Amino acid sequence: MDPQVAKLIAGALVTLPAFGAAVGLGLYFAAYNQALARNPETKGALDEKYFLSLAFIEALGIIPIGIGAALLFG
């Protein structure tokens, strides 16, 4: 297999976790909104955990994109 084709395939495959992270963020945001709608008094307690978890889920989507860029352009 040509090395250039291998780079393109590897770069395309590492973008799949970004799709998974996007779906995960949507589901997590929906669950957070539903929890707040059911019990608005827990907003303060949920916010800390929400934003920290949001950062970790987002990192799971950003890191593979960086790896893919390194594979494509490196």
C-alpha cells in the first residue's frame, strides 16, 4: 500500500472518535437539562460536575483530531 494512502486512511479513521464525542455531548447535555427540569434546586451541585465532565468528553473528541492531523501532515 502506498504510504500516502495509508496516511489518508489513518487520518480518516481517527476522526471517528470525534463523532462519538459529539453524540456523547448531545446525550450528556440532554440528560443535564432533564435533571435540571425535574429538580431545579440541584443546579449548584450539578454545575461543577457538569462542566468538568463536559471538558473531559470534549477532550476525547479533540485529542484524536490532533493525532489525525499529526498523521496526515507529519
